[in-house]
Amino acid sequence: MQNFVFQCATKIIFGRNTENQIGNEVKNYSRKVLLHYGAGSIKRSGLYDKVIKSLQEADIEIFELGGVLANPRLSMVREGISQCHENGIDFILAVGGGSVIDSAKAIAVGVPYDGDVWDFFIRKSTPVRALPLGVILTIPATGSEASKSAVITNEDGWYKRSIGYDLLRPAFAIMNPEFSVTLPPYQTAVGAVDIMSHVMERYFTNVTNVELTDRLCEATLKTVLRNTPLVMQDPEDYNARAEIMWAGTIAHNDLLSTGRIGDFGSHKIEHELSGIYDVAHGVGLAVIFPAWMKYIYKNNVDRFVQFAVRVFDLEIDFEASENTALEGINKLEEFFKSLDLPTHLSELHITDERFEEMASKCTEKGPVGFFTKLYKEDVLNILELAR
Amino acid sequence: MQNFVFQCATKIIFGRNTENQIGNEVKNYSRKVLLHYGAGSIKRSGLYDKVIKSLQEADIEIFELGGVLANPRLSMVREGISQCHENGIDFILAVGGGSVIDSAKAIAVGVPYDGDVWDFFIRKSTPVRALPLGVILTIPATGSEASKSAVITNEDGWYKRSIGYDLLRPAFAIMNPEFSVTLPPYQTAVGAVDIMSHVMERYFTNVTNVELTDRLCEATLKTVLRNTPLVMQDPEDYNARAEIMWAGTIAHNDLLSTGRIGDFGSHKIEHELSGIYDVAHGVGLAVIFPAWMKYIYKNNVDRFVQFAVRVFDLEIDFEASENTALEGINKLEEFFKSLDLPTHLSELHITDERFEEMASKCTEKGPVGFFTKLYKEDVLNILELAR
């Protein structure tokens, strides 16, 4: 086990009707908030009205910035920063899924900074302060509600880049699984893939003696594997929705990173994919992760056997345990397919035309991944396997 | 799943040599600390000298209060509070195990309070403030390093009572498993029982649809079950010590309570036992927990079958699943015995002489436990089973 520092101070307020507490929570921090949201589904669901009512009852002045897109854009982040500067706003409230939260995080860290916020994403500067940030989560997927990371796409070159600092963790996250029951099957499915990928990026490590976190990872994966089909079948299954929503937070708040080093090579490759083709992050992961596994499993067959046995309850083939490893990878791919997701680029009508460009951009700062270091050639091979 | 609020903001600094960071951590809070510790093992291990050096290098003025006993006493808590008042101390640093940390928590919450600190323990008053508190943990067991609870014994009547408030959570906890390698087998064993009990108190619930936390509980229990024999065999096994130490924190920081209601009846009964006979908490639990299980398992056989199957990898007896439930309880008791711990009161030379008194005190505020509500008669029956 490796030395580690872990602190996730985000206050989780979980369950039915918790959104009505938003005014009371916000007023612990500010009387002037930027309400940040997406395309408007929160208006259709009635959540928007509830939030406005609760904030008004708490005498909080509301400024709005809606319209965040999936794969949130740098231009809107800059717009939010300007709005905060112009109006003296000192609290950001993100209502939505991971894109909205990530955009809010970038605004929160950009407001107290003199330079351009993209500096942080290209490692030109390190943030030392951020505005406090609150979240009302509607889509379980990215874990951004309690994570330290944010991913933003710069339209100038379609660079999708991430930052990770403890000061980006939201002060609180209100999580009512009822708001996820209206998610269409497709979004439910890509959310599940995203959650599982966050766990698997941590699970596949070369650090030894990480038993507790291994088992916590397996617990989280099994929970998502069992509950996702339940909500695909019955979208209004509150309890299954709740399991998935809470699993999404645990998957990415870094508890599962304690004492170990994750890989995140697949995430890096996927960012190039969704940066260029604007596919949903979870779809990209459903394509890239199995390909990555097939490419690298031989570097640590035993870990893949453990994955197959403990996560998918497979029996070990004691004569050729490599078969068990492969069967585990297969099971994962089958699971993604059972959610009606593509697991190959061809299903997304993506050809090898820009493989070279993606592999170059992905590795321009050096190899990616820790479980296996991936150079440009490796990324090309993985994209080829994903074709 | 039930609605819940969860926030554990304690910063965990885990691993080798982390104690040398103490000065830097403390100075984020104060320049004047009360250094609180136990009987002096920290002096023998060299930890005391390291702490003093690091604090001095950070220009921190040190006041000392050593000599905390197992089952920490109210009189010393009052002494600590006076010392803080007299010297304007505004930070408590606990160096030791659960007793030291609990004593420090009681001091931290007593200093800013006008009345007597015992008021909180008899629910006469509710704390609204506490001094910040830092921890250097040497004994994995109580989970107090990140928990919201503290247990103190009032020598006037030998009442052992607990409080639980988020404001009691330490600001940070430095955890170096190396300091646990010198623990004698007995203390290692009672620590493991304490950790497992914290998980099991949460595991046995009547709240349904708590799959993720069930699985996280099972993950934590399995880790302790596998690693405790390793350290009993080789006390210097750093990695196994590290697994146990981190498991001890996870077991009691309330992550495993999210969405569910724990039982804690066994803990309440044990507090009467150790309050009167001053046995180690873990020893008392090794005696009470199996007796409690045998007394109540019929109220929810399936949950005990799940425990047997998922924690002890037992096969279900499909013709009589109750047998599987009993086999699981048996396995737990055997495990405690394998650690050379007593599992019956007779082994502690405790007779039924004061059963009546313990059962009365335990239930004087009403029945205890949630999985099964226990009245005085039930407590007497459990003590009888434990005889």
C-alpha cells in the first residue's frame, strides 16, 4: 500500500425531497449565486421552480447561466466568469449532471484568478483559490458532485482537458434519485458505464497490498452491475436508482484511490474521441475500455482473473487462468451491449481517418496510463482494436 | 434506502513517516496546543520525541496532559478543560488510540461550553461548538480518528456514556501503520473485534434496499478477517497492519451507515460490562456480539444467511437456511477464539451477580438496538447466553 492523503469534505444530502433544502444550504455561504444549468430539462421536471422558490425564500439573489452542453465548453466557462465579476457573485450553484458541475467548477476556480482559466488546464498555472460551489445532481454518472476533477473542452482545436484539485470539491451535493427516474435508457446506460469506468480505472493498478480498496471497488462494481438492468427494465425503481446514484459518488470521490495509483489511460484516449466526435463520454468508454483491456491484460493476468472472479462471479479455469481473464473482459463487453451501447467505433460510424491525430494529441505530453504506460503506437493499436 | 446526510471532512494523512508532518498540519489551526496522550507508550516508541520536535520546529507552544486510561475517565476530561481555560489553549492534539482520542474530543467540546461537559453525555445539553482537534493514531480499533463519537466513563457510578456529533470529527488524522507493529497480540485482537463490531452494528439492519453499503460492509469485514491472522503471525507485516488501520477508519466514519439505521444494541450492553468491570471494549464485544446474534437471528434469518455466505464464503444449506445463519455466527465466534479472546463471561470470571444492574442501567432510557429492540429482559437473556 502506498502513502496517501484523502479528504473529501463534500456534505452529501441524499434522498427524496432534499432539493427543498437548497436555500438553507446556500445561505451558509452567500446571498448572491450564479445558478448554472443545462438545456432546460430541469425546467420540464419542475426542479427549476423548486430551486428558485427555495432560494427566494432564503433571500438569495439569483443570477442565471443556462445552456451548458454535454462536453462543456470553455466559451461558456469564460462567460460565467465574466458574469460573476460583473455582478460580484461569490457562489456557484450547479443544477444538473456532470457537464453542468464541471462547467461550474471551472467558473468557480476561474473567478478569483487574474489570468485565463484555460491556464489551469494546460498546466500553465495552479489554482490556489476557488469560489464555493453547491450541487443539485440530476444525473448519476461523472461523480463530479464530490470529485476534485473537472473536464472542459476548448473549442479552439477541440482539446478536451481535465484538472483535479481538492479545492474543486463541491461544498455540498444534494442528491435526490427521483430526479434520475426520468432519464432515458440511453443516458442511464452511459452513466452506468462512466461510473464503472471510474472504478475500473482505479482497480487496474500495479500497486500491491491494496486489499481493502480492491474489495470496495468490487462492491461498487457489483452494485452497478446488478442495479443498472433493474432501472433499464423499470425506470421508476427508486431504490435501484438510489444505489446507482450513491455508487456514482463513491466511484470517483477518491476513496477508491486510497493507497493505490489508478490508470486512467482509457479516460485519456476517450477524451480525444469525445473531444473530436462529441460522442457521450460513457459511449466512448464503452468502446475504449474493452479494447484497452484486451490490449494490456497480459501485463497482469492475475488482476484480470481477480476481476473476473470477484466482480462477475466466474469460476477460475485452473488449467489456463488466462481464459478466465478473457472471459471477464468478455462479460464486461456483453454487459455494455446488454445496455444497447456500442462497443466498437464502427457502430458510431467512426473510421480510422483521425486515429493518427487522436493518438498524437493523447500522448503529446508523454505516455498515458499507469497500469500500462501507453505511447502513441499503443494508443493507435487500442483504437484499432476498438474499430 | 433511507434519506441521509453524510459528511466526514477529516483529512486522512496515511503511511510511513507521516508523523513528521504534524507541526505543519497543526499550524494551520493554532500556535498553542494541548498534547494529550496515554500511559507513555508513545515515549517508548520514540513517537513522542518526533512529535515534540515537529511541533517545536513549527513554533507551536505545547502544553501536556498524559496518562489517559483505557475507558477514559471524566475526571481527566475535566482536568484537560481546566488546563485549556487557564492557558488559552485552542487546539487539542491526541496522540494514541481511541481512549486518548475520545478523551480529547470530550475536552474539545467541553472547553467552549459554560456548563459541565457531562451534560452532553446525559443529553442535558447539545454542543454547538468544539475546539479543532488533530490526531496521531497508534492503535487501529475504535475508528475515533474520523468518527463523530466519543465514549467517556463517569467514575461517579461508573456510567460509560457516548455522544455523537459531526463537530467532534477530528480536523485531521495522521495514521502511520508502523506505530501499530509494536502492539501486543492481545491489543491487536481486541482492535480487530472492535473494528468488525462497528461494521456489524451497521450491517444488521431492517432497512431494505441497502445493497451498496451492504457490500461495502462485507468488503471491510473480509479485509479484517484476512489480515488480522497475518499480523498475529507476523506483527511486523506492514501491509496487513495498514489494511487493518484503514479498515478501522472506514468501519466507523459513517460511510457504512449511509441510507440505513444501525443497531448498536451490543455496544450498549458492552458499555455496561466494561463500565463496571473495566474489561477492554473489544473483549466485551467478543463476548456480547455472538450472544446477541444467537438471541436475535431468528428475527431476520435471511440477513444472517447473507452474512454467512458473503462474509465467510459459506455455502447455503438450501434445505434449512437457518443452519447457514447459525454456521455464520459460529464462524465469527471461532474467529474470535482463534485470536485467543474469550467469548464467554466465565472466561473473564464474571458471574451473573451484577446482570440485573447492567440490564437496568443499559435500558434505563428505554429499549436499546434497532435491528431488534431490546428491553431489560432481553438484555438479561443475552447476558445469560454470554455466561
